[in-house]
Amino acid sequence: MLPRITPYPVPTGFGLDRSKVDWRPDPARAALLVHDMQRYFLAPFGTADRALLARVVDNIAALRKHAHELGLPVVYSAQPGGQSRAERGLLQDFWGDGPPPDEHLLAIVEPLTPGPNDILVTKRRYSAFVGTPLASILGDRDQLIVTGVYAHIGVLATTLDAFMRDLQPFVVADAVADFSPAHHRDALRHVADRCGVVATAAEVTECLLAADARRP
């Protein structure tokens, strides 16, 4: 029940200079979330023109590299396949059966395959906090850098959830993707206006490296 996605340019006009708050990602406080980057959820982007998806994957990979180097926890969320009606809950009414029990489709896309020290949480709802140990994994860390798909669904729900838990969320504008440019832009605008900071991958990286350089 996922729609076929026509490639589009990443929405612009978002960045740290337009933020309502002065939050900045800090490697001592932040964790990186790679949200639902499974082949099942990326299949709607098709194969004819994957420029958007390639850019998002490349940016997530770069952020993960910096996270590993700077000591940020890297957490992946993924949905299981073949969920029962009880497991799906109300998602069944909107999206049908969800991912099938197919290991190929359930796998995280290859350039982002989790490393041995990365953490994978199994989620069954929009927010990566619901029914998962994500909050306990974060521990004393109070910032969450959010990447992945889909911006106006799970990414936004997770960001709102983080905000309501007093965690500072950072949504990476060019490391998330959506059904359309309108959905993508609306999600970024909602975050920027109400619950977090929207920044580019380059801006997030610059902040993390600058904060690391200031460490005693």
C-alpha cells in the first residue's frame, strides 16, 4: 500500500540559521537514529532515477561515519515481517499487512548495513520510541539526530515523541525522504516550527566536529 514515488529535489530553505531555538548537536549528548531504511520501505523509489535516495543514503552513511568516530551511539529502527493483526494494530487499517517475512526486503539497505557496535530496535508503530528500548538506550543523552524514511510519518512521529520526552531532536533535511516534495517540506516545516531543529547533513557534521574540538 506504499505509493510509487517520483524523484524530487530535496526541499531547501531550512537550516540552523532559520532555527527558532539555539540547540546545536553535541557528540557528548547526541545519538544518531537511522529510521526504517529497509529495502521494503525504499522499494517505492523505483530504479529509474534514484538520485534522491542515493543522496539520502550517502548523507546518512557520512553521518554514521562521523558518529562512529566521535563516539555517538548509532541506533537503527526496523519493522519485522509477517506481523499478526494484533501486532499491526491500527496500522493495518491504513497500510495493510506491512513488510512480508522476506529477509531480503527486511534488511537495511546495503550501504547502511549496521556495524557490530550499532544497535537495532524492532518497532511496530510510527514512533521509534513506542514498544522499543530506545529511551533506555539513550540513557543520559538528551539529543537525537533523526534520519531515514518517511519524513511525514515515522520520522515526524519519532521527532515529536523525542521532544515530548525533553530530548532535543535534529531532523536532517537531506538525510530523510518522503512520498513527495510537499510531504517532505511539510514535515520539515512542522519540526522547525514546533518541536525541533532542521539542519543539513553538512551543518550537523560541522557542529559535531566543532563541539568535539572544544572538548578538554
